Amino acid sequence: MAKAQSSALDNKQLPAEQLEALYTTMRRIRAFEQRATDLFNDGIVKGTAHSYMGEEAIAAGVCAALSEDDYIASYHRGHGHCIAKGASLDRMMAELMGRETGYCRGLGGSMHIADMNLNILGANGIVGAGMPLATGAALAAKLRGEGQVSVAFFGDGANNQGVFHESMNLASVWKLPIIFVCENNQYALSTSYKNTTAVEQVAMRAPAYGVPGVTIDGNDAVEVFLVMQDAIARARAGDGPTLIEAMTYRWGQHSMRANLRDPRPDDEFESWKARDPIIQMEKVITGSKAMPKKRLKEIETAVDDELSSAVDYGIGGEEPSVEVMHAAVYSPHAKVTEPGPAGDRELSFVDALNEALHQEMAHDDSVFLMGEDVGLTGGIFQVSKGLHERFGEERVRDTPISEASFVGCGVGAAIAGMRPVVEIQIFDFVALTMDMLVNQAAKFRFMLGGNASVPLVVRGPQGGGIRLAAQHSQSLEAWFAHVPGLVVVAPSTPYDAKGLLVSAIRDNNPVIFLESKLLYLGQPGPVPEEHYAIPIGKADIKHEGSDVTVVATTSMVPRALAAAAMLEREGISVEVVDPRTLKPLDEETILNSVKKTNRLLIVHEAWRNGGFGAEVAAMVVEKAFDYLDAPIGRLGAPDTPMPYNDELERIAIPSQERIIEEIRALL
């Protein structure tokens, strides 16, 4: 095993009070895990949990070196990290039992336990996912200049995840105050890391990113503590991240629920168990005469009593209600009032977005922008032009081409109190970020029982029309509208684009903000110069009519309006409704329009099959069926990827002429 290089290790003696604190923490973790295992076997803790037994020295040593306002992000084996950072055993035990008195009100459970008041960003059920979040918290700390550091705990299996490498690279490039702590317990579920990792030690990966890497004895709490002190000093000094690989061994299987054969050799298991970190610490304490053996026994007894009380607290808690469950999904949307008339000043769609960013960044120092090429170049579509010159490179940050990590970094920064605006250069690339959006951003508030917010905007150009072919031309809004916890905004005019982007930035939920490429190229429209916001969840009737309702989104709104103008000459009155936000959807405005016109056509650029229009159609059938005088029409792209050929591309995207044909068919 490679050993840590630290001047502090030359003299490993710590003050008696520090040794006692480390020992007490380790005892609390051990007792908690023993009791949790018993409760699982008794059916009181349900689902699953992942025991930290055998690894107590790492959490104790790492967190003892941190200050209260430093951040930690954990993974599914997170009980020890929470306890070492100061979490209440009462509320932890209640959470494992699914009680409302738990940290997450019974909605998160073991794999998502957290305490935002202690800057514990939570355990995580997705391998490696805590690393981008911790990176984002470190970025938030750096932007605020408050001297905080962030720690990303992860297991050896996660070092083969892409987000490990992307996060290490991003943290190194930006010299973020973060320490990556690999708890190498040598088996990812049941497979040895030696069979899956191309290097002998995980720490050997660090030099590739210009980061110090060190392998230490993870069963020696004193060594862990001293090495962490060095890494923290480096981070606080602005010298960037460190990778610490702590060699250890878990005593149990991967999870309490595991029913696989344990492949670990008996002699290996017994040799590591003989190196019990608690016994190792007792030897240090008694060898240095830091405290009498009687005191060790007193600590053990006190911890056992504390656990008994925690179990009673958990059992006595109430079950969470359905109301608690629903209230935890979204933070309330900010109440805003739209401005008066738009006036005569006209801006393009791109310029309206740009003005919104300029005004909101000037209004709120916590707002910052990051993405590929958003800095001096202003982005490939120029949405961020002038921002770098005005606000500087700290708040307008060019990222590596690593979407999963910089979106995850945005999620972490939002959790830590900033308001990131993350640009996806072409929105098809959002597929690379789905874990960070669907499993992290969308669920974070819910998994913490409604005790957190994620004020994040992920924006960028989607759709076709400029011959970028199949992988650069998709409209994917139905993906996101399907996910509880996400807000989906889809403006169709420069006026709406500016006001809705301001609202999206101010919202305390993760917002997917969709910008159509066709609208980038569209006609300018009236936009007030004032700094205004448009309420999220409020549709707009773009044109009033009485014969048929057309619900159109994004780039289809101008085409629907043009179709309405042509049909008006024939005496056909078309009402055009623009939802503006797809989630939450303003059902009332759509239903009232259908009740007036008795006919409905839904038009969007995305595929018709499984598209957002299907949800609107289902809603209208369920709530206004008796008002319909004709079947609901749906118009969207055919069930094929976007072709490169320009004529075929024009056929794939609904045109004004096809909208007119569909309306006539309905009548």
C-alpha cells in the first residue's frame, strides 16, 4: 500500500481531547450500524440500507478536520458520514424507519439521508453522483469567497464512472476547494476493484489531472485526520483539489438486502477484521495514556444509551401523510406581475434572452452562467454576448466539454445557495446529463422531505430547421415534462423569452428552459426595456377565436398565428393558445378555450408519438369531453429522426400549410 506523504504523519500524536472525540464518533457510528442491522432483520427498517461498519475511521477522521460550514456529499453508504458531521441519531433513526420525524420526513430513507443545516448534501443512491454535487458546492464556496471546502465521499467502484474523471478535471481546472475521498473497501458490490480498475491504486489517477493523490490507511483515524488537515489547508489556500484513497474493508455485504454469495476469501476477511479501526484507536489511546480504559467503557455505555433513545424516538414517530409527500415535490413559485403594454421597442429572440441575463445578473450576485463557449465568444448563438466583459470570468464560466459534470456542478452550486444558469450548447446533448437532472436536481428537494431548494436553470437551443441533422435537431420536452420536480418553460416570443427567463432564474426549482432554433432566426418582437418577469404556469392567448382552439408550443406558435390570419379571410376564427410553461401546465386556460370553440388541434415540433400533445389531449378528454364536437387533432413530427436533406427537414417540421389543413379537417 502506498503511504501518505505528510509532515504531520512524522508525529502522529494528537491531544487527548482530539483522540477522545475521534473514538466517540467511531463508537457512535458502530453502534448505529449494529442497531440498524438488527432493526432491518426485525423488519422495522425496511427497503434496504448500506452498513458503514468497518470503515468508521474514515468518516471520523475526515469530518473531524472540517468546520461546521464545510460541505460533504456522500453516497449510498452514508450513515457514518452524517454522524461524523454531527447529525442527530434520533432523526437519522427515524428516517431509516420512514417516519415524518426523520431528516427527510420519511421520503428519502437511508440512501438519501441529509441535513442541509449541517451542509450535508446527502447520501446518494446513484454511484458517483455525489462528486459533481460536491464540486458544485465547492464552486459556490469559491464564488462567495467564504473559505468553505467541500468533500466528496465515494466508493472504489465509482472511480470508473465518467463523472469521477469529469469532476476531477473540472475541479482541477477551476482550482476548486474540494477533497475527493475514495473509501476503497475493495469490492464494488461483489467484484474486486482489482478486476475492474486499470491502475493499482485509485490515487494513481490523480496526477493525470494535476492533482495530488495519496493512498492512506483508512482504518487509522489519526492518519486520516492528519492527511485531511493538509488537504484542507491546500484547498483553503486556493491550490485546488486533492484525491485521498483510504484503504479499508466493509464488514457486511454491499447492502443489508443483498442475497448474493459473498465472494470474499475467509482469510482476507478475517485479516481485515483483526484490524478493526475501533480496536486500532483503542491501542493508540491506551498506548499514549491519553485516557484510562475506564473512560473507553464509559463512552461505549453512553453511546449505547444514546442509540436506545434514538430507536425509541424513531419508533414513536408518525408516518408521513400524502399531503407531506405532495408538498415536498416543488418549492412555491415566486409571485410576479407582468408589465403593461410591450411598447414599440423590438428585440430578436436571442437579444431578449441576452437582456434578461444582463439584467438578472446585475440584480442578483448569486446568479452566474456556465457552459461550453459562453465566455468571450458569447456562445455559438450569441445568447451570452457581452456578459463576460461585464461580469468577468468568475460569473461567466467556460466549461470543459463534459455535460454531466458541469450540469451536476450546477445542481450542487444551486443546492449550496447560488443560482446557476447552465447552457447546453445544443440541447440534444442533454441526454448526457439525465442522471444529474432526473435523479439529482428533480428529486433532491423531495428526497429531503421538502427541506431544500434547487434554484437551477438549464437552458439551450432545441429543435430543427437549420440542417443540423438527427443528433442536433431534436425536441425533447416530453422527457422533462414527465418528471416530477422539474419545471419546463417553452417561450415563443421575444417578450415571453425575456420575462420567463427572469422568472426561471428566480424560481427555487430546477427549470428546463427550452429555446427553439427556429425562433432564434425569427422576426423581432416588442420587448419592454424594463426588468420584468412573467408568472410561471400561466398560458397566453396569442389570438382570440371562436371556431377552433390551436394549442401550439415554441416555434409552432408563429406558424399557428400565420395560419389563423389566413383562415380568418375565409371566415374561420382560430384561437391560438400558447402554454408558455409545459410544467406546470395552465389547464384552466386551455379548457376554457376548448369549451368556447368545441374543437382542439395541438401542434408541436417534437414527435407526435408520445409527445407533449398527447398529455394535453388526454387532459381535455378527461375534463372537457362533453364540449368536443370533433376528435382532437394532433400535429407533430413523423416518427423518424431529423433528416439532413433540407426538403425532408421541411416536411418533418409542421408547416403553416399543414396547420391550415388540420384545422380545415377538424371543421
